[in-house]
Amino acid sequence: MSITINAPQRIKSIDVQLPTSKSISNRLLILNALSYSPYPIKNLSDSDDTEAMLSVFNSNSNHFDIGAAGTTMRFLTAYLAKIVGEWTLTGSERMKQRPIHVLVDALNQLGARIEYLENEGFPPLRIFGSSLTGGELELPGNISSQYISALLMVGPTMENGLKLRLTGNITSKPYIHLTLKLMEMYGVKCRWEGNVIEVPVANYKAVEAKVEADWSAASYWFEVVAFAQKGDSVCLKGLDRYSWQGDAAVAELFKKLGVQSKFSAKGLTLTNTGEVATSFKHDFTNEPDLAQTFAVACAFLNVPFNFTGLHTLKIKETDRISALVTELGKFGYVLETNNADNLVWKGERKEPATNIEVATYKDHRMAMAFAPAVLKTGNPIAIADHMVVTKSYPGFWQDLAAAGFIM
């Protein structure tokens, strides 16, 4: 199935109730379980990833298929390693291609017993849950922050706690910081000095928790407003001004692409200023999930760009670097990459294809990053497999329709 989008002559000034954060929701579900909390979490995300996590916690089985939910796979691998029993954990075909050996090796060093059921280093996994001894562990800092967060959350339950030494540059620091702040909310304070994080032996305390709106989802509305006419605006509801989410950086970054944002009692109002930079350079190490939004935004605003810090994009729902090169290429943008951690557009164009359908590669962010571009193309855009957005933002197409887009 695909969806064809036509642009409105002008976007409507609407209030958008954003989805809540799946990153926070999935961390809170693990912490709620570890604290044996009697309190239900308020405002849980309705994303596929969170639904997958909930289905595991509500299951009477010892076999779990979590589909394409990456955070769910990583967090549950660590959680189940300490829950007495024998568990199997599998997912979609793409999930079986996403490496997990760094996390499995780390857990096995800390006293776990986890085996691969098919290909070495990849799901599905057989997990023999038992108490973990813990202790000291060294990991490269440029691995997915989800591996690190998974280990940190179970750290207080280990017999000797956890001392994690991260080598080299640390990727997605804000996501690690988010995990530590949520652990602190549940009564466990860790120490992070330099490249060493120390997690004490401790009992989590049950607390009442509420999930805030998702700044990653907000990024697509910044993009919509950037493509709109000068003076056009929308208001985003549910965002926390002082959020721990790393993607809150989107507000500052989009100033360079002509979007001003201002908090009020009503929410966060985005307004098109018409003031766009002549080039854009950024290291996305701390906010890799924004890379697709900015690649599409810069290209269609005709702003040459140089992105670095993209090394984790190759092991996401798809190889996002390759996907961006291919799909922006359909519109005539000639991108360059070292195929490891960068993406560059120097302004070079070629003849665009006709009757373009954007492939989404089972990646929600591909669909949502490209949809707003119809404001700039002058032609309708087709988005393949459009319901892939349910992974993080199930109401995306309805919200676009409310802003005047015609599907």
C-alpha cells in the first residue's frame, strides 16, 4: 500500500497533539518492572515499539516476537537476562539482520547466559535468566546508546553493581543521560565522570510516572513549517520545555532553516521566518534520529549540507545513509557519502525522476521525513508502505490532513 500526498496552497494554523515519547515509554516500562511498581505509567506511547514491550509484559509465554522494535529488543535482552527462566526473543527479518553481539557479549561477561538460535551475533536469542554478578566492563563509546541504556537499567540489580568504562567518542550522550535521569527518578543515582559510569547496587523505588510528548515527532512539524510560507505557523502540544530528550535540539537547529519556536501556556508555536542559511553543517552524534529530517529539509530548501556523526544510521530500521542517497536522488539531489558516518550535498542536481514514489524500507522516519517535501515539489508525492509510521507516530497522516495536506 502507498499513499499519494498533494500539498495545500497554504498550511492551516493548527494545534497538533504530538504522540508521547517511545524512548521514555520503553525505559519507564523496564524501570516500572524492576521496581515492582503498582502504578500504571500515564500517557504511555501508542507506538508499535511500546505496544511490543507491553505485549511481552502482559504475556504468559516464554517466547516473544517483538517485530521491528529495536529499543524493545535491546532493553528486553538485558531485562530477561536477570529474570529467572528460559526465554526466547525474536523479531522481524530486518531485526534478525541488526547486530546485537556487543550487548550479548557484555551481558555474558556480567554473568548472563545468552545463546544465538540462528546466526552468530544476531537475533533470535535464547536467554537463560538468572542473577547477574555485574562488575567492571569496557565498551566502545560509539556503539548504539540503547546497548548502554539496557545495561545501565539492570545495573543496580547486579550482585556487584556495574562500572562501565566507555572508550573513544560516546554516541548519543543525551539518550544515556535520559536513562540515568529516569533511573534517578526511580531512586537510583549513578555517577558519570569522564568516560566512566558507576551504577551502585540498589533497589528501585516505585514512583508514579508520566510520559511527555516526543521531540523526534516534533521535528517533522519543524520541517513542514520550514517548507511553508513566511508567517505560517503551527502549535505543538505536550512538549516539555526542559526535556531530557536529546532531539529537543531540533528547535535550535531549525532556526538556521527559517523556523522560530516559542513556548507559551498553549504549547510550542512554530513560525516560518523566511530567514534560511546558505549552508548547513552539523555533527549528529547526539541526535542521529534527526538526520533524515534535516537531509530532506536542507535539500528542498536548496541549502548545501555536510552531516557527520551518522555511524549508527547503518544499523537502524534500514541503512538510513544509503536510503537517503537513493530517495533524494529520485528528486535530482546528488548526495555523497563515505558510507560510514557522513552525508554531503554540495548543491549538485540532476534531472529528477517522474511519478516519484518514495520507498520507506520499513522505516517510519523515511516516510515522515519525505512527506512534508510535497510543499516544495509542485507535484504530488507517493509514499510506499505509508503505515510504517505506526512505529512511532500512528496519527501522523491524520495530523497532516488537519494541516490541509490532501491524501
